[in-house]
Amino acid sequence: MSEGTLYDKVWDRHKVTTLPTGQDQLFVGLHLIHEVTSPQAFGMLEERDLEVAYPELTHATVDHIVPTADQSRPYAEDSAEEMMSELEQNVREAGIEFSDPTTGDQGIVHVIGPEQGLTQPGKTIVCGDSHTSTHGAFGALAFGIGTSQIRDVLATGTIAMEKQKVRKIEITGELDDGVEAKDIILEIISRLGTEGGVGYVYEYAGEAIESLGMEGRMSICNMSIEGGARAGYVNPDETTYEWLEETDYFQENPEKFEELKPYWESIASDDDAEYDDVVTIDGSELEPVVTWGTTPGQGIGVTDPIPAPEDLPADKEDTARRAQEHMRVEPGETMDGYDIDVAFLGSCTNARLPDLRRGAEIVEGRQVDDDVRALVVPGSQRVQETAEKEGLKDIYEEAGFEWRNAGCSMCLGMNEDQLEGDEACASSSNRNFVGRQGSKDGRTVLMNPRMVAAAAITGEVTDVRELKEVSTA
Amino acid sequence: MSREDEQSESSERANSAEQRSADRSSGRSPREDGEERPVSIDAEVREIRTDGGDEVDIPEVKYASGSGVPIQGNDIDTDQIIPARFMKVVTFDGLGEFAFFDLRFDEDDNQKEHPFNEQRYQDSSIMVVNGNFGCGSSREHAPQALMRWGIDAIIGESFAEIFAGNCLALGIPTVTADTKTIQELQAWVDDNPDGEIDVDVEAETVTYGGQTIDVTVDDAQRKALVDGIWDTTALMKSNAGEVQKKAEELPYVDDSAISS
């Protein structure tokens, strides 16, 4: 078993007791809730006549169903309005703070937590959403939970869990120009598989990780779950502390920053920590990664040939064959040149300010292909506001992108933003599952934000590094 | 039909196994756009009796028995188990009819080939799946939909972690065996759709067709199911004092967040 890792330390600091099941009962330092997975949990509390134990450690937002075009109330869709009203009532009754759209703080749950300084190193963070692993970028132990577990956390401030193994994933070297955090995580998942992380927590380390900003680290931790790992984290360092100092919580409580820093430093993995497994990947050899199939593990370098199903391990062969049929791709082809109909720049993986800035660099002075529907959905109202002030909105709109309000949007198609028919989408999101973006025949190609921007311009999957060369020639 | 109608109707007709079976096999898509769609019944949803306060009666789940239904393929994700558009609801009622929806129906609501559509599997309660089943999102809607369709236990090669945890929270065992064993069981179910499968959670065995095979049940899961402590709310609530002490020890928890 691992020893001396951040995971071990944070676990021990939060362990209340061992339950008769053999699971540990862990204290939850931050419980984030949203409109889709929490209403049933509040219903269960009511049935059992229980109250929310730690409302001040709970924070709500609305993201999954919120419309990104017209947000006036009541929402056009009855079911969306009902879910929003239910959440409003639940948080009001329980005394839970709610970053609703009128506050200017609303956004995707995994964007607003860090933004407001709620996400901190050494906290245990849970949310009824599998991408809660995002918060691990700050050195928090963060994971997604189901609705019955939300009930547990609401009622007790704790969760029952079994301790897992720790795999250190070291990314050495320096990334090439045009290669981003998203490419690192897609590469990890394609190498270790979508279930390679089951039973593990991933610790991301190495030069290429340390040189990333917080947003890049969030993109990586965000997709831990796509590799089967329920949680992933990066040890906190100066980059983390600088970011935290600027957040609301520490701006309002500057004394807390100095008070907590020794704790943050103390929970980082020891130099001689023991891991259950270590994997090393040479970051300098990576290129932009795109998916050719219908699981996030089916990724390749943009110029690499699509593998033949029969060349894959036996347990991947059948899935690959079905995926290639759905995506209409052939072994031996590259994804470079794959026609797309929609470009989606958004989601909890890649809709933070640096993502939108990098996309805008590609878009500026160019036009979206005539046959492409392109949209930018900022991760939060704050990201949106800052981006607008910086002129990013104008750049995108002049190029032919739609500029929307904050929400999950086309990542999972629970609002009106959906693929239609068999449209193919260049997407900065995290899942390319069949039907994920709202149409069961829709085709999703996952890639980094600059690659999405490039695909919007050319109408096909494009190696963004080549696009750059063309523009400067 | 509005969601409200659907709910009241399903509660009126709940616990009628014959009706549930008839609805399942009606071969009609339950999409909201059509007229007089049949409404499937939530299968015998596990009864959690609450006697007010923290008193909750949690049944022990030592065994699960019934005929099987094979669902083949690795990496069957939660978007396939329950597409997100059916999650625009504030309760889990009525989700059973949407299980595997897009795999079961085409655009025009015509049935596609899928075990959940087949007459011979309509009374099945033991699902047999392959690798990494339930990967993807944390939505409890996925096991809720399967449970409400009628699934009591799942046997597979491997399960995504959050999915297995969600199943446990509903008292549904997720037991595992190797690829070959699972494929043989799936083939047997295909040949014997009415054949009884007995899952013994405590002994970690599955018995079918006159043979008993060894399977694996995660230790904590087995203990929780067998001892009837899989609903952890009351269990953990009883440690409220220690929880508060833990909160007080943590440097980042503000005093105001801790109720006295």
C-alpha cells in the first residue's frame, strides 16, 4: 500500500472511524451540489426527517440544464424550470449558499469552486458529478458520488469509502508547441485504458505537469475518471498558492492564507513516498491527441493512423469495431481531415479563461467554415465577463462563432445545445460516448481547445501546428 | 403524458408483477410525444422503511435469484444505460422504462434488437455484463433505471467504481468473474432464458444449470449487503459527535461551519 502520499495524508486527516463494513467514514470538507443529482437526495432527507448537517460547507450552482442562450425565467423548457425551482427551494430551506445566475458567480460546478477559493489543497471535496476529480488540481482529494451518497453527505457531513491504491503518473520533459494539458490526459487514457485506473487514485507529477498553470492541471485531473480513476491530483506548489491568493475567499480572509499554507505544504507527497504503481511518459514526444472512437481511451496523435481492431488487445477489439462503424472511420486513415459539422468550445474540461484565450489566438482574423456551426460556452459567468472585457467575445463573433452564457451545454446535451442527426463535432469536452452530445447518431471527436478552433475554421480535424504555419507563411 | 401523470399512475400500479411484465413486453416506446403510451411500472423498488427520525430498516441482501438477461459488450457507459435527456426529473420514479433507451428504440420509436426488448427476458432480474460496465458519469439514475426495470443483481467481468458504489447504495450486488466464465454464463442464459440463476453474495458463488461457480464480491460490499448495512446514512449519523470533533481538528473548517 502507498505511504506518505498526499492521498494517504489527506485520507488520514479526514478519517472519522472505520465502519462495520470495513469502509472508512471520511469527513467531507466541501460538498458541491447542482440541479440534476441533488433533488432526489433532498427528497430522501425529507422522507427520513433529516436535516443538512453542514450547510456552510455546502455550495450550490446550476449548470447542467441551464439554457445558454435565453436565460430569462421561467426557462423555456418546463423540466429545466422545474429542476431550477426545486434547487432554489432546497437551498433556501437548508441555508445553503447558491451561486445562481443572478449573482454573477454561476457556472459549471468545477469552474466556480476553484474560482471562488472554495477548492483548497488538503480538502476532501465531493459532488454528484464524476468530473469532481477536477478539484484535485489543487491538491484536494476530490471525487464524484451518486445521489444516495449525496444524501449521506448532506445528512452526516461524511462519506463511506474504501481506501484505494495510488499510481504516480510522471510526465517528463517539455511539451511541444501546440501540445496542451488535454493532450497529456488523452494520451494517458489511451495508454492505460478506460478501466486502467479502477481501484486507483492518480497522482500527476513530473516537469510537464509542474510547468502547467492551474487551468491545465484542472483539465488533466478532470478526466481522471475517463481513465477509470475516481480521483486524481497534483501536489500543491507555488503555482497553486499564487492562484489561491487571488480567489475571493483569501482576498476576503487574507490571514487565512498564511494560516493554512503550512497545512497545504504538509499534505504534499513526501519525496520518499511509496506508490502502488509508477508510470512514466515522455511529454516531449507528445503531439495533439484526438479521439477516433466512442470512448475517451480511443485516442491517437492527430497524424497517427487509426488502429485496426484486430491489432488491439482482445478485450478492446469489439468495442473498437463498433466505434469505427459509428464514427465511419477506417483503420490506417488519420483523423486529420475528418469532416466536422459542429465545433464546441466549452465544458468543465476546457472552458476556463486560458482555454478561451488560446482558442481566440487561432480564430482571430479567420472565418468559421461555411458548413460549421461553432459555439463558445464559457465555464462560468466570471470567465464570460473577463473574456468579454478582453475582447475575446468580439474575436469569436467576428469569426462566426456563437458566444453563449455559462453552463455544461453541449458536453452532455441536457439543455437545448445538442447535436442533430449524425453531425460530427470537434469538441473540447471530455466524453465521446455514443449519444453523449444529445443525438444518438452524433459523432464526437475530443481534442484540445486550439484544435477545436482550428477545426471550426477549416471544417475538418486539423493539426493546429500546421494551421499556424500556413498563416505565417 | 406529463411526468406527474406518469408518477401517480406508476405508484397506483406499483407492485403488480404481472402488470410490470406486460408493460415491459408491450413493445411500445414510452416517449412523451406519442399518444396513450404505456407506462412501465417501477419494479419492486426496495422498500426502505422509515419510522421517523433516523430509524431505517435496511434489508439484508444475502442472495439474489431469478432468470438472467445478457447484455454484451465492454465499456457500456452510463449515457447508454440512461441517456441524459431522461434525467430532467426531480425524482427517480418511472426511470425503468428508459433503461438502455437509445439501444432499444430508433428515431421513430421502433424497437431495435436488444435483450431488454425481448419477450423471453421480460421477467429477468439477474443481468450478466462484460467489462468496465457503467463507466462514465456518476448518475445514480443508471442503476435506478436498471433496478426499476427489474434488475436485482449484476454479474460481470468488471464494473466502473462509481457505478458499483451506486448499486451498493441501492442494495444491488455487483459480482465479478473472469471473461471466460462470464461468456459461458451469457451463452447459457441465451439458451436458457427461463433458467434460474442464484447469486449467493455471502458465499461468493453463482449457481446455474446444475453447476456452482466462484465469483468475487468486494469485501466491503459483501459485508454491507449480508449484514444489511448498505444504507450508510443512519450508520454514519450515529457518529455525529466524532464527526464534529474531526471538523474542529481540521485547520480549514471555519468555526461558524460547525454547529454546536
